[in-house]
Amino acid sequence: MKEFKNKNIRMTMGLQSEIMVTDTLSQYSAGQFRMVVKTKLGMTVCDARDFDNPRICANPELAISGYKAGALQTVQFKPEGSDFWSTVFSRTGKKVKLIDESILANLTVGTINGMYYNTNLMDSQQYKLVGSKTWASMAFVENAVEVAA
């Protein structure tokens, strides 16, 4: 079983063999994001707006949840003070190939079911592994079981 730096993340063996996981976003507190999006004219690069960058850093799920289903192909991150872009999310067709641990730890079932329903991220065994019951449940972090008092 793969060892994650974020110890709260749990992933099925099937997904571990399909998806490469990086740990870039947790090492930096600020930076810039840009997205590669599929449009009718081809692929387009969209830089995140200045006021969106801190918001995405604070809640990494927002890096992959703001586009039409099937449009987002790649998300890149450039740490503050750096000149180099690192890929933190990548998909090719119906397969997510790479994702950052910070995005995984914040990813909800609703984002996957709404935007990535035709990809390898949507996995009922994964949802069962972490105890997901609703669209608001976390998809890769253990969901706390509520005990009635």
C-alpha cells in the first residue's frame, strides 16, 4: 500500500495503481494557478485571477471544481518566488493520471459525481472504503460516523 505524506488519505489498491499522487501544494502557502481547458477551438490556458489564487491555496479542491464537466485537463501551480510551474492535476480522456495530495484530502463526492463522473475518480469501492454517504462526504478521507446520543 502506498504511503501518503497526508496520513488521513485512504485509497483503494485499484486507484493507487492508476493514479500518480504528488505532494506539492502542502509545501507552499502562496502561489499562482493556471488551468489547461478543452474548448471548441482546442486547448486554452487560463490563469487564475489574482484574488482566486489565495482562495485556491486555502481550499485546494477549488482548483479542479470550477469548470464544466470534461473541460479541465491540467492544473499547474507556481510557488511564490519561483519561475517554474508544477503540475498538480492531470487527466487524459477519461483517466485522471496525476493529482496532488492536498486536492485529494479536500475532494468531496459531489465534485467527483458532478464533474468527474466518467473518470476513474468515481469509484464506489473508494466511497465505501472511507464511509461516504452523501455528496457532501469526503471521497479520500475517512468520514466520521455520527453516533446518536
